[in-house]
Amino acid sequence: MRRSYWIETLGCPKNQVDSDKLAGSLAIEGYELADGPDHADVVVVNTCAFIEPARAESIETILALSDGRRDGAKLVVTGCLAARAGQELADEIPEIDVVADVGVPIQVALAPLEGDSLAGTPAKGVPAPTTAVRWRPRNGPVGSANAVGVTGGAGVPSLDLLEMPRRPVDAPWAYVKVAEGCDRKCGFCAIPSFRGAQRSRRLDAILAEVDAIGVSEVVLVAQDLASYGRDRSSLTAAMPAVAGIIELVEAVAARVERVRLLYLYPSSLTDGLVEAICATGVPYFDLSLQHVSAPLLRKMRRFGNQAKFTERIGQIRDRAPEAALRSSFILGYPGETEEDHDALLDFLAEVELDWAGFFTYSKEAGTYAADLEGAVPQSLALERLQECAELQDSITARRRQALVGSTVEVLVDSTGVARSHREAPEIDGVIHVPTSLVPGALVKVTITGAEGPDLLAELS
């Protein structure tokens, strides 16, 4: 009999990679995946804390899984909420057995299993598990406040999730996280305060992971993906520097059929990177624009304006007419005027992105925006969001309908479901294909219909 675990993952794809790495570390310790959270000896909640709704969802999930666990099971909370408010979680939610910062070994005390002395034992060099430890920060003694500062002074965690082996993937695609943390100081974002400064992985380590997971499509992710490698430029000869983002894309593309990049800061999208992305055969551009009003973007401490973004998107489409473009936008940022909002609507109507996500501003303690004047009422922010979303839905539906009759190559993700280069996994629409197609296959299909964001297809 072996110990079992369950990991509940909230938030972004980067969190999913962290969970895969946690699962890999638990497997090394002798644990196996449970059939569900109510069957596990250890239930892990990998939380999100980017904005207030995400924190609320994390708390609700923690309490729900606590109520549903079986007798004797331990509840561990990790991820961004643990990194941001670990001591508070430990103090205010007694149902939690251990709160572990990002990159801290999961250690819990479990009753011994007869005939299985190895299951659940600590890794070499890791202290014996104890339920007395309620809050494990990355830095500082057990039980202390998290030492990670807004300036990014966090050291490398004692358990480096970036370099941990991951569990096998059960899909023909996978996220690969190439860096942790962020060096930017966007006015609305608290991520650097609890994830620290950017820390890029070595190219050889990334390629080894790509080879090990053996998928057809690799989706590269990081908090600031296009800045991959810049933090390693000052390392000594004894610490080989990583390559840059273009070298990374080219190296991964030599190993898999598809490479996709998520979360590109617009000022870092150079002509060379555009060429490298197009050369992979997956001209998909996920540009983190956030808004188009120049005055508002300055308040966001962000790059760009409507004219620059419109020009850049035009250049991409001139280079690759088949390119798909996605972005995300914040509505209701402090100081946003009706003129700012109208500019965003005009931009959406003019450039016709394939995909877009819209979010209302969330006031985050410790950020530059938290002290700005000109708060926008939540009701007005939601009204603006709805207006943008309705416009974008009509644009997306029209662009999808225009694909009817075309022939595209798709990767079959699962029975009856596939994606072309235009659809990123989990966030965009899908293509419904014949159920006879084997998951993992790359095949050509003809688009026969469109249903909102999704397409229908048959074999060509």
C-alpha cells in the first residue's frame, strides 16, 4: 500500500507547471495519484493570488477540500496565495495542516503504513515532517514571515520547482515554464512582490524537459516570456548563461512539431522574434497590451499606445497573413475616462483580434496603482467590460466563420477535439473533428462550420 496525493490547481498555466513539478516530487517520495481528493492522504491546493476574485476562489477551494477530505488526510496549501499571505493563512484557517511557500518541500506527518516504510518519507537532506510547521517561507526560519520583498530580493528556493522532474503528461501538448518571477514594475501587478525577480532556466535544462515529456506541442510560459535569458547576462564563466528567447524558440522548434508562446510584452516583440515565431509554423501572437490609451498606459507603467499597437499588428499580418492574435485588457483602471474606453473600442473594431480577454481592475496592496486617484466605480468598470466583450465576441465569431471552407492542419488533443495554430489550449476555441482520429495525430481537415468560437471539420 502506498501513500496517495491529490493536487488542485488554480490560476494560470504557470501554476499548472508548478503542480506538475510538485507531483513529480511527490512521486519520488513514494506517493501515487489518488482517484480524487476524498481518497488522498495528502490534499494540496496550489493557489492563485493575482487579483481579489482569484484569492476568494482559492479560499473557497481550500475550505471545500478540507470539508471533503477523509479522516486523517492532511491539507497543504501552496502557490501564490501562500507566498503572498502564508502567515495569515496559517493563523486564520486552522483547517490547513501546512502552508508552504512556492518552492518549499511539502512535509506532513502521517501515520506509518504497515509494510511500506518508504512511503511519505522525507527526501534526502530534508528535515523529518512535522505538523508543528504550519507556515514554511522560502527564506527565514520556520514560522517567520516571508522574506521575499517587492524589490525581488528572494533567493533560490530550497526546492527549485523549475528544475524538478515532472509527472508524465496525458495530452499531446504541455506547458513548459522557462523562467520564474518578473523584473517589470507594472502599476497593477503584485507578482514581483511574492514571486521575486526574474530567474531564467538554463537552455539545456529546458530542452531536457522537452525531450522527456515527449509531446507534439510545447507551450512556452513565464511571467515575462520575451525577456527570457536577460537576467543571466552578468553571470560569471563558471555559471553558463542561458540563451535568449529567439535561441530558445529555435532550439525547441527543432525538437517538436509545434512551439507556441504565451504572454509576450509588446515592447519585447522584436522583428527577430516575430521571424522566429513565424518560422516555427505556429504564427500565434499572445500580446499583453492591457489597454491602448497612452495616458492610461503611462499610469499602468506600461509601454505603447493605440497607434504603435495597430502598426505592430499590421506588420505581423503583413509578414504572416495567417497569424492569430490574442491580447488581454484591464477595464476600470484608476483614471480611465470615457475617451480612454472609446479608444479601446475603436482599437478592437479596427484591428480585429482573433481572441481577447477582459478583466476589471483589482486594487492590490503594495502596488503603484493602489495609491492612484480617480477610482472607477465597479459597476462602470463591469459595464465597460461587457461592452468590450460583446464587441470582441462578434469579431471572433466573424473571423471564425471566415475560415469555413479552408483546409488546416490540426493536432488532435482528445477524442473529437483538435486545434490548429490559431487555438491555444484551454483558453481559445477548439475544432471538433471526427471521433475516429487518434489523439496526438497531426492531420489536415476542412472546416465545414462555425459555432461561435468553435469550428467543425471533416477529414480533407
